[in-house]
Amino acid sequence: MQYTQLGRSGLKVSRLCLGTMNFGPKTAEADAHSIMDSALGAGINFFDTANVYGGTGHRGRTEEILGHWFATGGQRRERTVLATKLYGTMTDLPNESRLSALNIRRALDASLKRLQTDYIDLYQFHHVDRNTPWDEIWQAVEVAVQQGKILYSGSSNFAGWQLAQAQEAASRRHSFGLVSEQSIYNLLTRNVELEVIPAAQHYGLGLLPWSPLQGGLLGGVLKPGHDGVRRADGRSLETLKKHQDQIRQFEDFTQDLAREPGDVALAWLLHQPAVTAPVVGPRTQDQLDSALRALDLALEPDALQRLDDIFPGYRTAPEDYAW
């Protein structure tokens, strides 16, 4: 396994992050435990979850599954860099969502209980809260850090200017601020290259791409009988129709490389300098094994250029559109 530091922090994490969103809704607890054991055995020490994961009517279930796994012993908790998130609505009570100081305190304690641990390595804001001032957010985080309940904080789904706003507010308080940003980023969705990635690099944040295969569409969806076909429904089907020509060119190119499409798409992310660790969310052991293969795939410069030709990205704003 390859390891790198998370942003400007001293924390070392694996180049792949195990996403757990499917644990509970799509993957039974016993199978989830097996996948986590395999991931840890392969050297993946970075696990990501969220308090809302678990499915409709079962929010918190995924954290409970991780908690049960930690409780089985074997230094599973000690060997894991644990990341979870808050923001989403947990109940119909008025203060059970977003980033108020009250919800940060309550949501953190609830996550700790479900996860059966006394601290979170990386506590992430699942979304920006436009109604709560940053001084309130950072004060609540500082208290949690002093209590030993949080070690680092991160963001998810933030715009570039919101990263700047968060970091400047933390700087005024002489606080460490964010160490990571978790955004959607893959060959098909590269909007973060405009402002999020430049902001993250400027402030020393590690980028954690979620949906690295765009919901399975970069995993070989046009190949006959491929698992990705099952994912091409609803919004994914609309995206497939819009980008079918690009996806076909991509799959043909990966065939020329004699590699699976998902391996190439994930390896491309690992070649991007801002990326710390893509968040892979396997439903099965086979999907985890597929993600691990990407770690050993070195893409030559001409291959990276070909991928850029098929899926054009962005230059840093404003040069991308103004110069």
C-alpha cells in the first residue's frame, strides 16, 4: 500500500479511502465486516462514513456497523484513520441538522456512541452551512478538539470561495482549520479544477474525490454483461446518453491498454497532484479488489493526454474562461 500525508497535516493515510455508504443499505453487516477486514489487510487505513448513512429510516446504521466491527477487537480501531461527517438531517427536531454549535456537540456525541470510539480522526462538514457563522463553527470544533473528541476537521462539497472563507476565519482564531476537502471528481466531472483544487492546494488541503467512477459509468458500462449496466438508470442513464460517445472512446482506449475501465479511471485520479485518496465505495469484495488494482497502474504521459482529449478538463479560473 502507498501512503501520503493528509493535506498539510502530519497524518499519514492510504492512497485509497474506503467509503462505507453502501454498508447497511446495499451490503449486509457480515459482508461489510469482511470487506473492512480485507481493506485493512491490504493496507487501507483510511475509512470514511457519515452520520446520515444507512438508508431512509435507518440513518446512523452505517456508523453502527463500523462500531460493531471496531468492537470485535484486533486493534481495528487503532489501525484505522476514521473519518465521519455531520450536516444532514437526522430527525425532525429543529436542531438536528447543519453546523450550529448545538448540533456539532450533539451529532459528534451521537456518532461517537454509534462508532463505539472516543474520538474521530477526521470530522467533516458534509455541506456548507450558509446560516451559521464560521466563528461559531470553529469555536465548537475547538472545544471538541480540546476535549479530545476530534483530531482534524475537513469539508465536503464546498466551493473554492467557501474553502477560503473557512480557512481565513480559522486563521483569525489561530486555529488549524480544514485539512481536507471531499468533492465529486472524476474523468467525467472535472468542475473542481476551476476553483476548488486551486483553493485546496493554496491552503494545504488534501482532496478526497468521491464518486471516482461517476456512479459506475466509468467502470465499463457499455461492455456487454458488465456490472456497470445495473448502475445506468435514472440520472446515470441521462448522463450515459449525454456522454455515450466519450464513454465509448474511453472503453475502447482502455481495451487498447489491456486494462479494465474502472482501473484506468481510478488510476487517472491517483495521478492528479492535488488528490490524496479517492473514496471508493465497494458493495462487494470483487469491487474492492478492482480498486486495489489501480494502485499498481502507472499511466504514461501519452495515456494521460489521451484521457484529457476524451474528457477535456479545466484550467484554473479565471484563465479558463477570461484569458
